[in-house]
Amino acid sequence: MSIGHTLLGLLESGPRHGYDLKRAFDEKFGHDRPLHYGQVYSTMSRLLKNGLVEVDGIEAGGGPERKRYAITEAGITDVERWLATPERPELYLQSTLYTKVVLALLTHRDAADLLDTQRSEHLRTMRALTDRKRKGDLADQLICDHALFHLEADLRWLELTAARLDKLREAVAR
Amino acid sequence: MTPPPGSLLTAENLYKAYGPTNALDGAGFSIHPGEVVAIMGPSGSGKSTLLHCLAGIVTPDSGTITYDGRVLSSMSDTERSALRRSEFGFVFQFGQLVPELTCVENVALPLRLNGTPRKEAERTALSWMQRLEVDDLRGKRPGEVSGGQGQRVAIARALVTGPRVVFADEPTGALDSLNGERVMELLTEAARSTNAAVVLVTHEARVAAYSDREIVVRDGKSRDMERAV
């Protein structure tokens, strides 16, 4: 995730202090990984250098955390461009799982067992996410759903691979 | 072999053939009170046959199924039917509600079959319909409600007798993902609140994620993933 663009986007609704920005980020997006103060200030000084934000005021007491930042016109254009640019879909072509399955077959290990164990591990994570979703608010539900759909896609691949193990075994033996 | 301590329903070494096909080839299973166990596996792997054997609907060719200390195969058909009516609840993918009856009559049906007077049966049925958030459908017939609503009515019916085991075979198979999830939430919450065990057959990982653990069935053989790791 682009922290710079996210902080810029948060500034669009009005100027904020560094600590206020960190709090807003953590509340909305930082469920698993809250920002460090250091990250906020290094990002803000980069945005400042690039003219995307400006210092709107400094509270008495000094120190970087007392600066209040405002987004510039260039900053707004930058956020707009970022939002309008689609993210590149991940292709996952170099899957570690695929490598493990092929290696298991090449070395005459139990590839079906490997796939079963992986499914179980995926389901364990899916249970934790489902539980968090059940207890959480709408933001939690959407974040967990995104992760759950990706894990589900992995699982579908595991099932399909399990069903094709005999063919794959023949192919890797060639 | 003796069943694992504390288990409510156990199966050992189940074999079942349909003609030349071995639907079950030495499968096993166990579940504790209040536990939700998913039976997973590809189509045709034997997972529904396993569920039908556990529920006493299908008799295995060999192997032992023990429910609460009693061996299912040593019971008479009448005893097994009585067990299914009073201690087991069932939820299927579709086609389980009686179209001529209203929703509340459908939910009350298992109680009526057990001899409960109509008024009392419908009062209990309505309280379950409230828990499943479908009490406003009491006077409607199954043909007049949506798939998700019908499935909640079916869950209320499965739970109305206070079963100790609920068998759910692809209970969300005919629903979209939002409705499916709500049905799973309500089913597992309701079962946990009464300490009922749920045997859940599904091929969907998102549905299996509502379980406590999973058993994988492949080519009629089962694998208990929790005990395997």
C-alpha cells in the first residue's frame, strides 16, 4: 500500500497534525499494522519536499509532531491520479506451493499429504478471519472478506491440483 | 476399538459399496457435544455417504457407529427412526420444506410427529423462528419465501426438537455468499447455544471456516486433520 498517497488522501478533508494523521490511518487502515511515528514524519517530509503538502501551522512547543500539514493543489491532483490508476492484478505465477508440489513428486514424497496439510493451515487462518469478521464492524468485515476470498482461491487451486496429481506426476517424471 | 473419550458420535472403519464403487473405504469420524465438524472433499469422494451413515439413514456394509454409547447397527429400524426424530436434526441443500404447510407449521412438524399438541408445538416453533430472524414469515408457504429465508426456516425446524446432533449437507449450496454466510452464522450460533454438535458436509472453504475442525474424505477414506498435525 502507498502510505504517502493514503496520508495525502486523509489530508484532503482538512489540515491535520502528524499525530492526528497517524491516528486516522491506524483507525481506518492499520488494523494489523499500525504506522510508526517515524514512518509518518519521513513520509510527510518527502511529501513536503515534493510540494504535495505544505505546513499550515506549528503549535507552540516545537518538534516535528507539532506541525500541521495541509494538502496542496499538486497533492490533490496526485491523489486523484493514484485513485484513477488501477492496481496491477497479481498473477501469482511463481507460487511456492507449486514448487513444493513438484519437488515432492520429483523426490517421491507424498504430495497429497502436502496439499492436505496446506489446506488445513489455510482453513485455520480462515477460521480466525471468520471469527474476527463475526465480532467486528463493517470495516473489519470487508478487510477480512478480501483476505478470505484470496485464501479461498488458493484452496480451490489446492483441490484442483490434488485432483490432477497423477497427471502432474507423469509430467514431472518426463 | 473404543470411541475417543467424551465423543458423542463415533464411526470406525466404515465400508459401503454401491455396486462396484466403494463409496466408503475404511472411513472414520468422531464429534464431541457442541462441536462443529466439517466433512470436506471433492465431489464423489464419499462425504455425503459418510453423513448418511452417521445419521442412520444408510446402513454401512461393515464398521461401527456409536452414538452416546449405543451401537447404531444393533438398534431396530424403529429405534433408529425414533433416534433420528428426537435426537438428530437435518438441514439439506433444498427441497426439505412441505409446500402445503405454512412456515410455522413446517417448523412445528417434528414436534407434532412426536405428539406435542399443536398450540405448544407452534409456540416453540415461533421462538426458534425468532432466533433465526424469520418469525415474520410464520403464515407464508415455502413457495412464497426466498431461498435464504427458506433455509433459515429449515434450520429452525432442524433445531426445534432440541437435537444433540445437527446434520447439515451443503446447507448453503443454493444460496449467494451473503445469504450463505448469514445462514452459517445463525446455524452455528444456535447450535452452540444449545450445545448441539453439527456435522457439516461442504465443499466450500468459506463455509468450512465456520467449523471447529475438518475431516477430509477422499476415495472413501477419511483423514482427521486435527489429529494428523
